[in-house]
Amino acid sequence: MASTVGARSAQPRYLQIASDMEEQIKDGRLAPAEELPSEATLMERYGVSSGTVRKAVAELRTSGLVTTYQGKGSFVKSRPPVTRKSSDRFRRSHRAAGKAAYIAETEQAGVKATVNVLSVGPVAAPAEIAERLAVEEGAKVLARRRLYFSDEMATEEATSYLPWDVARDIPELFEENPGGGGIYARLEEHGHKFLEYTETVRARLATKQEATALSLSPGSPIIHLTRNAVITTGRVVEVCDTIMAADQFVLDYRIPATD
């Protein structure tokens, strides 16, 4: 039976449908993690075309209420985004407790974190990475590529690049599991004490490959974050190139006001 939602409204039908479904999500008729009704069901319910239904679901995605997975459908979000506090996540105390940054921040958010190591080994440094590491483009560096999950949902893919002359002397860096506290703990144990981390943050649309890796809809927004890990000598000993599902994270920075 077709819905009469918005029959006399001047608002576009897709926005009326999105508003109606938003109410269903907020009052619990559509529960967290529940799959949305099929496109055919929504077309019949609201008496509209498939294009209108797709625009309504896209509006819900933009509002951060639903997530669409390629080949699976659209689902009500089951939890709020993880708040990534850059001023806290790299504390030395976390590493001393055996927690890498991602594990520490997801624990604080009440989320179960898992990591899938995709590859570890030498690669030729891409141009931007080489510039950040102050090595020649194409120079041999160690690359560690990982896929991170929050509550079994792929949310982030990151590749760490380390200068070969640093990495070659730390055998744990070549292991899938480098041990408690992650690679930063191993680097500090070998005398590379960190001074600061600098991050470059960009927002853009996911490539086809990135959308596949994070199970996103084509053209979904991502956060592209590139971080330099700088030690007390001023040298960058790791560059981490990360893509993040934009709707799964809130980036929180603390910026001192003093000189």
C-alpha cells in the first residue's frame, strides 16, 4: 500500500521519504544494524520510482544515519563514529601498557577493534613518501599495510613506510604482530624516541579500489590522513598513509595557543 507521506508538501519527495525514514530510525521502528527495506518495497510503500528511493537513501547516508555496503544493502548505523583524539592516541603511556594507538582509541570508544595485516616487506618509496622520509624516490623502504575493523566493520586501511636503514635493525618490524604497543614501541626500544607527530588531512571521494577495501558505496567520502612520526633528532622514521571511512570517525585536535 502506497504511503501518503508528503502528498500536499512542496518538499521534493525524496526528502519527504528520507525524513519519514529518519523518524523511523530515531523512534526505533528501524533498529540499529537493521537492514533497510528493499528498493522494491520502498517503491511500493511510497509510490515512487527507484531513482527517488535511491536519492532518499543517499540523503540518509549523507545525514550519517545509514551505511551502504556493496552487494549487501543499506543498514541503520549501529554505533556513533569513533572520536580520534590525536592529542591522546599517541601517548607513551598507551605504548607502555602494550596498546597501539588504534587499540587505545577504540577501547575508549567502547568498540571491539581487530587488525588484518595485508602485507609486510620492502617496496620502492613513492614520490610523496620519499619526500617525507627524506630519501630518494624509489629507494627501498619497509611497508606495513593493514586493514582495521571496528565491531567487525572495515573502517580504515593504513600503510606505514619506514626507512630501510632504520627498519633492517629491528626484526620485530618484519613480523605481522610486532608486539605490545605496536611499531612505535619497538622503535623507541631501539633508541628512536619520538618528539612529535604531524598530520596532513584531506577529504575526498573514494577510488574504486578504496571503496572495495572498506566496503563503501562507489563515490563515498573518505578521510585521507598522512602522518609523519618525528624523533628527537628531527628525523622522520615513519610515514603512515591512511584512508578512513569518513562517516566512521570524528577527528579531534588540541592546538596550543602559546608560541
